[in-house]
Amino acid sequence: MRWTRRIQNKIVKADMMSFLKCVPDNYFDLLLTDPPYGIDIIGQRIKKNPDGRYGYRQFKHKTWDNKRPDAEAFNEMLRVSKNQIIWGGNYFADLLPASQGWLVWNKGQRDFSLADGELAWTSFDKALRIFDFSRAQALKDGKIHPTQKPLALMEYCLNLRAKKGDLILDCYSGSGTTAIACHNLGLDFIAVEIDDDYFKDSVERLNEAKRQIKFIQREVETEQMELFK
């Protein structure tokens, strides 16, 4: 894959390692990503959204979660980015340096069949932080990927550790949540996804988010014009 600035602010269909090999050292200000953990949760079902947009379907058989990324993959991710936030960091603790700056997503429920929360490893020499956001709130986003993170969580990460002018990378784009969070906050980004289905669905989801923001902006502009009549 040839490196070009024209792919900025887009979700790119590409093999992550082939993509990273073309990227200069420290090109990205922040890596915000959620790699496969190797827990093989194929077969979970998605509940139908109220608008029925994504429907009620079983996740198609995929091989993306058969194993976790290896040491070479993490070395490349760290090479191309100045700082990193990697969700599922507890699954990769043997491949990442020690850190005190962990992030915790507290899902607000206890004694549930799934985990009470999720952990992100970060490269920041800062205190651990906890984000409270319930499963019920997360489901309102609609779900197109089995390990999809809430939009509010990714926006929280960016508000906490990114700044205006930063270029953000997501190597495992999946549902496109990082891309949408960057778009909402006015941050430049590149997101990479290899799977045909997730790429198509995430691009559609990003485009829908862009349309919604434009619609809101038009409504605000209309209201402002009415005030000055």
C-alpha cells in the first residue's frame, strides 16, 4: 500500500501490517485502538435497533478474533505513534511496557455474566482514570461489531489525552467508532479495517454521523437567523 495524505479522515480498507510498514516513525500523535483479544466470541447476536437500520442478525463467521496480535504488530503500532491508548490491554500485558496510566470502563453492573468493566493500557505517565458508562447506555449506539466500544467512551479518551491538531490512528477500526469520535471532536484521523463487511458498515455509519452533524448545524444556523429577524 502506498502512503498518501489523501487517506486522512477516512476509514481505509487495508491489512494493518502492510499499512503500518509504509508509515514513518512517530507520524501519528495518538494511537487509539481496540485489537482482537483472541477470545473468539463468534456467534453473539445483535439486537435490532429501534429504527431497524442494522436489523437482527447473527455475526457472520469471522477469523479476526482467533488470535491476538503478535509482538511485531505491537512494535509497529508503537513505532508509528507518539502515544497510545490500547483497549483490552490486560490481554497484551506481556507485550507492552509497564504503565501507571491505565483507563477503566466501568459498565455499572456487578455479578453479570460478562465482565464488570474493560481496561485500556496507555503510554501516558499519568494517574489511572475510570469512565462510568452502563451497558444500557452503550447499546443505544447500535451494534455492528461484537466488541464495539461506546462512542462516548472513545470521545472520553480523546478529550482526556488528545488535543487540537493531533492526528489519530486506529489500526483495528471495526465499527468505526474511533473515526466517528474524531470527526465529532474535530480531530484528524486515519482508521484501518481489513474485513469487507465491517469496512462497508463502518463507512456507512461514519457517513451517517457526518449527515447528522450537518443537519444539526443547519438547525442551529436557522435558529440563529430567526433570533436576528
